[in-house]
Amino acid sequence: MTIVLRSLVVRSDGTMLVDGVELSLAPGSRTALVGASGAGKSLTCAALAGTLPAGLETSGSLTVEADGAGASAGSRTASGQGGGGEEGVNLLGLPAAQRPRNGRIALVSQDHSTALHPLIPVGRQIALAARAGGCRPGQGRRRAEEMLRAVGLEAALGERVPGRLSGGQRQRAALALALAARPSVLIADEPTTALDVLARAEILDLLTRLTSADAAGGSDGTDSAQSVQGTPDGPALLLITHDLPAAAICDNVVVLHDGAVIERGPTAQVLAHPEHPVTVAMCEAAAGETIDGALAAAVGAAA
């Protein structure tokens, strides 16, 4: 099933913060949402995840649709009513806990430490998330071990509280926690911020494998996407970033400026031949790194 966002508008006291953003997120797809600070990226992903701060006005629709039904998102508009999704319900504004299982969207924030309870072993936290996602009683521990291996951690680390893990291990544990409930969409909010080159490449490679239909085998010899999703297709990835080379892992890119979409299309095409002046300026600012540098680094790290 495809998650389709149409005509998202977010206002604060009459001020437009997000204006008409549209996205179509199919299983196994990877989309980069790029823009400078203040462009509206975080508000868009908060609306998707159901975590917008109180007091903001929103309109638009977020629906679950049969695969391919949302392909025209970006050309069609919608009112605040549901857009014909399978559930017939507009999920926009609904807290994550009230959304149907096939409409769940997981968010991994920039500060990964906030996702983990400091006093509970990470394996237990992941097991609880798996139960919330429909895992059968008695299977939560096994699911937690699978998820830890899928993100490149030893299952034994699940016995530790977050404070006994390194920063990189906590980041991976937070990713395992987000994926444990088998969400339809994984939002990674600036996952490469403050990382060195090697760590950045490792995270990009991990996100690619966990959200790819033809993912390479996981650390335990199983297919990473199947371990995460239980099907040949992993969840859709929405990568929130201002790091253009990092966006190279995605099939498509959507560029935001002042809360509105100014350019969108296949990533290679947009980054190699930007049309909007803002996109041109962003690409020029990133000229110190090749656009495919992130991919090359990720492949080297995985070898």
C-alpha cells in the first residue's frame, strides 16, 4: 500500500509555514526531502508522523491507497477529506497510535537519544514496539534480536540500557526501534548530521539496505528488508536532509523552499541539471563533494 500526502498546509496564527506539499511513498521507494533550515522539512515530516506541535492549523489529506493509486500526487489536489484511501479516512492530524496498521509512519529524529528510555534495556524497548506493531505474544524478544542484527548490532547488546551503548550504537538501536513495528514509511530526519565520513557512509548504506526490495543480506545472512518488513519490499524511506550528496541514495528528490515545493523529480536528473535558482545554489554549495560521492562511500564501506 502507498502512503499519499496531498496539499499539506500548515499555519501558525495565520502565517503559512508549509504550503501545498505533496508526496507519494510506495513500499521500497526512497525519497529525499531537501532544503535549507526553515524550509519546512521538519514540519512536513511531523505532520506525516502525527507529531505536529499543538496550536498549528493543518489542512490536506494523508491516505493509504492501493499501490500506484497515488502516482499522480503532486499534480492532484485534495480538500481536508480523505483522498479515497483503502480506509477512507484522512489520517492527517491523527496521533500515530490511532492510525491503522498499514498507515503507520515511524520517525527517527536527529537526536536519536530521545527515542530511547534511559532506564530500560534497548532489547526490551524494541520488543515492546514489536508487540505494538502486531507481533504475537512470546515473539517480541526474537523480533528484537532480528532487528538488532538487521541494523548491524549484536543481539546481546539488547541487554544493555542506552547509556551503556556508544553514540553510533544508540543511533542504530533507535533505527531498530522505529522499524520494529513494521511501519509503512520510515522518516529519517537529518541522519548524517555531525557524523564523520565513514559513519555517514555506513548509515546511508544501512538505510538503503533496510528500505530496498532487493536488499543485500543482513548481518545474520537473512534478507534485511524481509527481516524489517516481513515482505520482499521494505518500508518507504523519506530522507529529510540538507546534505545533497546524501540524497543520492534516493530514487526521487523533492526540494522545499519557504514551505513550498520548488522542484521535484528523479534524483540524478534534479541534482545534475537543477532548474530553480535555489536548487542551483544548493548544488553549487555542495560542489566540494561529488553528487554520487555518498553512494561511492557507502559501497566502499559495505565491501
